[in-house]
Amino acid sequence: MERAFSVIRALRELDGAGVTELSKRLDMSKSGVHKQLTTLVEEGYVTKARDEYRLSFKFIADGEYVKNNSSFYDVGAPETDDLANESGDFAHLVAMERKDAYCVYVAEGDNAVATDVNVGDWISLHSSAAGKAILSELPDEYRERVIKQELPPKTEFTITDETELAQELDEIQANGVAFEDQENVRGMRSVGAPILSSDGDVLGAVAVSGPLSLLTDDRFRNDLPGLVRQTKNFIEVKVLLESRESIEEGSHVPKDFY
């Protein structure tokens, strides 16, 4: 099973490949690669055209199933749209699943500039605003484990010192908002906030990103944090309400709340 997933990841990273290229990439025998590919083709997750293998559209169906069965995505996506429209920037929704965080939705405002964040991307916990927001709210044991592991520099501004990162995470937890200033991509900034369940578990994060020319110091530090916190709050409340039984007649919740 592990080998099959390695092949799938490699096909995505290489945007399609042949047996020989995959064999070199994965340091796996050609016969081993071919065996995994044959199974994946039979299951419909990989297609073959001449000597090149590519991921199939079946992943779209599986992805849609996951989205349609997620209340987090259901209420988070429209709120992320509102954040992008109100800020004018690029906004993205991140979900925490087991030990990793993934981007599950993106939205573009009128002035948005494309970033390197795409749906399905793994999100760095130590160098991105969304990642640091999530990391600040994780249980102490897991948080410490992440901090003490290797903190690879994405740019010259990435925090790679354990003590410095721990101090910043404490500030994020106290203020409810995380800042990323060219730490993940040079020339780009981001503001994020963690999204928590009613029990205090980390569900994910929401963030806005943009170039230095658009996320000027005043917007970056003063204007956007309030918008991001508001979006985080709306998502948290709606996730809570979504998890309850149907609202009874006479509820104090306005009919047009949704």
C-alpha cells in the first residue's frame, strides 16, 4: 500500500511519467513500479497513454465525496469567499487532518495575486500563517514535537530557531492571529487564524495572502487581522450549529443566519 501511494505522489509531482522515470524517482525496481501501476490502472486511479502514466479523473469523484461529507468545508468555503471579496485578496481554507494540514479551498478577491497555495497542497506548519495558527493551538506534546524537529528554511526569513518559534506561537495563541512575512515565499505575506471546535480541537485555519505591494504594513498589521478573525469566528459558530440537531421553532438564531 505504501508503494502505491508513493507512485501516486510521484505521478502528481512529475505531472505524468513512464516506468523508467518513476523507477529512478522512487529508487524502486522497474518491475516493482510496473506492478504498482498495473494495479492502479485496474482500479481506475491511473491512466496510460502510450508509455506515459497519469492520474485519472477518479480522484475528482473521491475528492467531491470528501468535500460533500465535510461540514467544515460546507460552511468554511462560502466564508472564505466572503473574506476574499471583502479584503480583495487571495484567501484560503486549511483543514487539519491527523498530523498534517492541507489547503481545501481557495478564493480570489478583485485584487488577488496568485500564490503558490493550491487546493490539495500540504501546508507547512512552521513557515506559513495558516500553519503557525494551527500549530499554536495543537496539544503541547505535538506542538513540542514539531518545534524540535527540523525546521527547514523556505526563505531567508523563515524561523528556524526552536525558541524563537515557540515564543511566536505563544503570541499567536494569545492574540488569535498569525503573521507570515516572506517566510514561506519571498515577496509574499499572509495573515491567518486558527479554527477550533467547541471542544477546543483544531479543525484548521483560514488565511489571506498577497504580495508586499498589496499587503502593506498598515493593512498587514491593522486591517486584515480583524477580517480574518471575523471569518474564523463565523466558521466556528456555523460548524457548531451544523453539528447540532435541527433548530427548533422559536430558536434565538435568526432564520437568515445562514
